[in-house]
Amino acid sequence: MSGSKKKLIWLCIPIGIVLIAFYTFAASDFITTTDDGKKVLCKSDGTWRFASQSDLMATKLLGGPSMPSAPNSIDPLSTATDPLTGRPVPAGVAQGYSGAAIPTSSLINVVKGDNSFDFRKIKWGATSSQIKTSETAKLVNETAQSLEYKTTMETIECKVIYEMTAGMCNKASYIISQDYADPEAFYADFERLTGFMSKIYANPKQRDYDWKNEMYKQDRNKWGFAISIGFLSCHVIWQTAKTKIELSINGGMHKFNTAIVYSKL
């Protein structure tokens, strides 16, 4: 390759990085810094991740906002809270970050339907044909025992499972299938869902944190990791006149299982 061609390639590389930065960085995104110097990108949709080089470049080029450094550990008395749950935000996420990945008005329609139904748009005892008539999500699997749909709760991908017994549905679930690189993001979603469900169904009847190994119990920043290796499982239960609702998160082998299960009482 000639020297002039090499020079042209090296000149094009920074231009490509600039274009990537412009197209991937939203105007309302911002970058903050943890106490140990890590850069965190807080997205306009309420999610967050560690910032890449192109994110940092976009901040400079677009004049994107930059927040004050965030604490690397969660202080129970800190004013840095998720407004949806009232709890401290995950480690490395800036004070002032909304954390509201789940807009309330939209998710109420997805989760609850309205007061005339027990789950989404059905009443307990519904048949398969009644479920398929009422359901607007994409049907991905059907057996005599269940109907499985694929949908999203705003930014959270999930499955909707209707369980059939003797041709009738008296139990149904949301199985969260959203994936993240950071284990703390799974726990953050669990906390936001807890806060949201509490807005719909009032205070939980029961809330349990079950520790099989308490190694990370005093470090809330590691609770997502603790769940991923099977040290911690969390359960929150609400109850209406006809329905028990349980939100749970557990894991092992660096995998997570998060679900909201509705059961007829």
C-alpha cells in the first residue's frame, strides 16, 4: 500500500469515530464519573452503561451535559434516589439521574389492563380462544398447557405466559427476558418494578430478601452480582381480592430469572 493511501486511511478513522458519536449520542444523555474514575453514560431512556470512547467524544463535540461525580457506594441516607422507588440509585449512577426506564401510564396498561380484568385483558377462567381474542402481543408458542406471547414493557423485553388447567387460565406470568452486561442493571430493574407495582397495588403484603450466603449483604452495590451467583433471591408479594401477585428475582451461574406471577386466590 502506498504512503498516500495509508495517510488517507488514518485521516478517515477519526472522521468515522466522529460520525458514530453523532449518531449514537442523544442530546439528553449525560456522562458522570464515579469516585474511582469510571465514566458512566446515563441514557435518556433511563438505562445506563459504562461510557465508551465514542460516548466521551460525543459529549465534547455535541456539548452534551455532564453531571457531577457520583458516589461509588450507596449511602442509605444519600439524597441520590430513584424517583420511582425512593431508593438509592445503583453504584456509579449520577445524583439527579431519573432511573425511570418505565413510564407509569404506559406500563399500567400493559401490567394491569383495567379494573374489570384479573390479568391484562382477561378474567380468571378464560379459555384459550378468549385469551387469543383479547391478546395483542405476538403469539410465539401454543400448547394444551400454555400460551406464550412476546412483548415489551416499554424498554424491558418479556414473555407473557398464560397457564391452562382443564382448558381454563387461572395463572399467568411476565417472564423478563431483557439482557444486560452489568449484573446491577438486573437488580435495578427489579427495584423499579417493585416501586411501580406498589403504585398500582399499594404496599406489598410481604417482602423477603433470602440470603444463602451473606458475603455481599452489607454492600448494596453488589446485590446484582450476589443474585447472579445464587447468594441472594428477592420476593415481593401483593394481594387483591382475587389475585396473588409475586415479583421475584433469583439467579445462579451468572444468569438471572425475573418474573411477575399472577395467581387466582
